[in-house]
Amino acid sequence: MFQAYIFIMTLSDIQNMTVSEKISVMDALWEDFRMKADQSDISETHQALLDKRRESVQQGHAKLLDWESVKSVIGRT
């Protein structure tokens, strides 16, 4: 019989992770969020902010970066 295990990560667990482990977890979380974003309820305030940011990108005032690009500059000054 299959038995499922649930692992609950504590703040201490997260603090003890290496940067590489944290990035791997963030990758997984963002991918899951991306796949389910249309299933979530977004407040009017958050939707307005997203709309404003999307418009800024469309008008050329802001630039979207892919996750690989963002990871390459994290921690650089």
C-alpha cells in the first residue's frame, strides 16, 4: 500500500539550506505557481498592480527578464 508523507519546512530548515537549495525550491514554487496562477483569486489591488506592470512593459518603460537571467545577477551589486 502506498503511503504519502508530508514534509513541512520550518523557517529554521530554510535558514539552514544552501543558496543553491533555496534557488531550487524557489524554482519549484514559481513553476507550480505559474501552472496554477489562473486558478487563484487575485485581489483587485494585486490585479491593478499586475495590469500596471504589464502596461509598463508593453509601452517599453520596463523589461521582463527570464528566470535564468535573474538568477545570474542575484547577489551582484
